[in-house]
Amino acid sequence: MASPVEKIAQLNDIDQDVAQLLHSAGLAIKTLTSSTLGTGENSEALDQDIGQRKDRFSAASSQYFSLLSSIDVRLRRQISALETAQIIASEASTKETQSNPDAATPLMRMLGGSPSHSLGSSKDPTTNGGLGNLDVSWLNSRNNKVEKDMQAELWEGAHKLVQKTVEDKVVKDDSGDITMSSESTASLE
């Protein structure tokens, strides 16, 4: 079973593929809608352009459908993993709860829900936007990307300051040798 880090990396890959999916859809639509044909061109040029457009449309739509299928399969795997970990209720248990309100799902028991809070009842068992007792702020507090980025910026600024200070204090003499200026040697002592 994949670790949480691997699952998040997989979701990130899916997210990037969704952007690529939208790009492919846009290319296919652009191919259909762009009119680069002039009114005074001969029919041979029109046939060639239409043929090229068909090829571009076929390539873009083929990429679109392959990406769509891949995204669908990977999202289903992610959902299955969440159901297996009992983070979300499975479709089968949801249907069972709707038909038999006395049967509580493991997720409902874990979240403190009762069978009377099934999807078919008037009371809504959804808490925290469907996340149950999962504390999103706790998860976000474990992400230190902002801190690392800020620290990298501070180190870069410090490095530039030190370089500038050293360049200001270093003097080349007539022979090309590098020496420290008299005031910088005095400040070192």
C-alpha cells in the first residue's frame, strides 16, 4: 500500500493531467473553429487544409480521451483507497444504509453518527464539509513549504549581502593581486 506522501504525489499527477486534458480539449475545439481559409484559394488548398485540420483534431481528441480514461481510473483508485481506509463511505454501504436505515456504516460509527442519520433521513450527518472529524488545519500546519521558501529567500538575501560587502572591501592593486583595503583590515582586527 502506498504511503500518504505517495498518494498525494499521485493526486498531484492527476491534477497536472487534468490541466493537460483541458489543453487537449481546447486544441480540438480550436482546430474545429479556426478559420484560416481565404476566399480566393483553390479547392486543392482547401482539401489539404481540411485534411490537416482533421488530422490535428483526431490527434487532440485521441489525447483527450486517453487522458480522460487515465484520470478516471486513477481517481477511482484514490477513491477506493479512501473507502478501504474508511475515510469515506463506499457506494455499496451508502446504498445499504439508504435501504436499511438501521445499518450504520463503519465511517458513520467512527464519526459518531447513528443509523438514523443516513443519507435518506432529514438530518444531515455531514460535518466539516464532508470530512468528518478530520482537522484540515492540522494537516495544513504540517506543511512547511512556505517556511522553507521563506528561509531560502532569507539565505539568498544574506548571501548577496555578504558578497556585496566582500566586493566593496576587496581592492585590486596595480599588479593585479587582490588585497583587503586598509579599513577592512582594521575592522578585522
